[in-house]
Amino acid sequence: MHRHKLEVIARQATYLGHCTFCDNVMIRFKINPFEDQTDEYPREFREKMDRLAEVINAVANRYRDMEIVILDGASITGLLKMIRYRCSRDPIFILDGKVIHSGSIPGYTTLAKIIDAYLLK
């Protein structure tokens, strides 16, 4: 059976951390080393990230066998994929190498319909 792959390219928040060990220790002691950094982003950006996360989580729950990869649109890989697929506005949803939606965050039901239509082909 073929395992489908959904790639999501969108701008992500960039966090400055300590070493991985220190970050893990802080998290274990219920100290979030990234919390204050999130507050420094504009409210609209944080809301967009939250909406996108909700949609991706809902898709992940519905299509449990689908591989979901999230790429930062500002990363080298994200930029190269945006060029390859000729999409300049994020987020971009790519299912098995084909752009299925770009430029806005679709609602979960809209995205699920698009994915279902693609999978039924």
C-alpha cells in the first residue's frame, strides 16, 4: 500500500534556544524557554500559526497513515519547493508532489474534501 505524503510550506516562528539538553531540562521543570519569544511576534502572525496548526492536527487525526511534513517557507528547502511548484504565497499544501491548495489557510472540511477528491483518483 502506498503511503501518501502531505507537505505544508508556511512561514514559521523562529526560536532561539539553549543547547538541546538544557531546553529539555527546562521543559521537564515546566519552564518553557520559548514562551516569551512567541509573544514578540505580531498577534496576526501568532493567530495564523494557531489556525494552521489546528487544521494540520485535524488532518493528521483523520488521515493517520499519511506522512505530514511541515517546512518553514523561509528555509532553503521551503524556498526551493516554492520555486519548484511556482507558488509565491504560503501556506502551500502539496500532496504526493502535487499542489492541492495555496495562498490561504483552508478550513479543515475544505482541505479534507480536497484530499479525499485527490485520494479517490
